[in-house]
Amino acid sequence: ISLVPTHSKPSEEQKLGSPFLYKCFEEAKKIVDDAYKYSRAESLRRVRKDVVQPHDALRLLKQPRGDTRSAVRSADYMAQTLRLVQEKVHTVHKRSLNATDLLSPEDLTELARITGCSAQVRAPNCVTTPNINKYRTATSVCNNLKNPRLGASNTPFA
């Protein structure tokens, strides 16, 4: 999709596609990473005081760990990138547009790949999981062999 009328020749900067998407992603990544860094530093600063409030300790303990942190951060990258795409397109069109409607399926797939969201929805290999027919997994992945992600933690409903 091009953001300029069809009779004019679009420049690389005006085209909605990979360079535009990567630029928005890089900006979104910086915003999200800075927010996470600030939140972590602030939580640690509050806990290192002489008198620690219970809510400060809970704030630190409630931060996600491991795979959950990766999933949440990936979702934040995706959401921020889409927000930036929408903001930048809105300055051109001056009307309300949905960012996902403006992106091609290839761009959405690429965005999911670069943000890390594609790994969250990719079907896992249940064959390599030992004793899968005998026991359930802690994250509920592969509990349903026909639909391995159904009901699994950190996955979308649809």
C-alpha cells in the first residue's frame, strides 16, 4: 500500500512496507526497552531503601520472568510498532485508520517475525516432548495433540 496518490511517484520513505516498518519497529523497540529498563531500575531503587514498603517489594516480585517476559516484551514491541504506524499514517491521512488494515499480510508476517510474536504462535513439536501421552506439561503446551497451543499459557485465544 502506498501513502501517496497513484499519479505521483512514491519515494522509499513514503511507501508503507519493509523500510517503513523496520523504522517503526526500531523506534518501538527503543521505547519499550527504555520503559522496561526504567521500571526495573525504579523497582530496585525502591527496594534498596532503608525502609521498604510492601507494595515496592511486590512490584519487584510481580515482574515477569523467562518465557513470560519474552512473550510480554514481544507483544509490547508489536503493539508499539502498530501504534507508531498508525500515528505516522494518521499524520498523512488525517483520519482514523487501523494500522493492521494498512499492512499487507506479508508485512504483518514480517512484523510478527521481527517482534518475536511469531514464536509465540508457532506450533510446537510435541513429538519430542517425553511422556506427552502420560503427563501434562506445566504450560499446557501439547496437552491437546490436535491443537498444541489450545489453552496454553501466554498464547492468544484465537
